[in-house]
Amino acid sequence: MTPPSELARLAEQLELHRKFSEAKCPPGWLTVRDLRLAFRFLSLGSTSSKAKELCDKGLMDRKAYQVKSVDGKRSWAFAYKPRKPLKTLDDVMLAAVEVGQDKVPEGWVSAVAFSRMANISRSAVFQMAERHSLESRIYRIRGGACGIKPVRHFRLATLKKLHHLRGR
């Protein structure tokens, strides 16, 4: 069994090893710890993964810098900052939602959206489109937890006209 004084000394050493000198981070750049607080993440690992993903999308710049722990060991860490024209982390998060999506033109609607408007099933919309050979276009949009996916869109005016022909 380890005496309490030695446990206290080991705990103190562990706390010293955890502390890194953040003064070496380039001015104007954010560390992973700063991003964790801004994104309200629980762990540094998930924050680091999200930051890398945002860099891969071209929304943030990433720079390596060297840190030195209290015991003198050196290691590398990354600093991040929003890429221009984005100025804040809020701008980065809003842009991350839009990246990779197509802008759906006015007057086009997905089968799911029309089925909600007309109170019919989604498969009924597809059957109507197939029966009447409606023009459709594929747009990439965000689909819930699935991420960005291709979705078939139809002209809203044509769907409304056909739906009313069916007796509604």
C-alpha cells in the first residue's frame, strides 16, 4: 500500500504533467481546449475530430505548434482559426451546415415535403410522378442524421395540379 504522502506527491505530479504551456499558441489562433468550450463538447478527442473535419471542408485553418510541459517534455499540438471570409466560430458552424448542399430552386419540392403539404403518403407522390412521367431533378440536401444525400425533387405547381385532378 502506498503511503498518503506519496499518493499526494503522485497526484501533484500528474496535475503538473496535464498542464501545458498555452502561451506558445500563436496569437489569434484557438487551441483544442478553446474549441471544446466554444462547441460545448465533453471530450478533447471529439473536439479534435470535429476541428479536423472543419479543416478538411475548408472552413478553418490549422497550424501545428510546439508545446512544452512542466517537466520539460516537448510535443506538438494544433491551433485553429476560421478561414476568411468567416470571422467567428458561429460563422464556421453555420457554414458547415451549408457545405456540400445544393440550393433547391424556388418552385421545386421533394416528395416528402409535398406529402406533408397534401396529406398523402410519400409513395403516392412517387407513383403519381411515375404515372404522369413528371420531370424530376436530383439535389443534394441534408437529410437528418444521414448527412447530405441526393433527393429527387419535382415541380410544385405540377404536383398540385395533378393532386387536384385526382379529386381533392
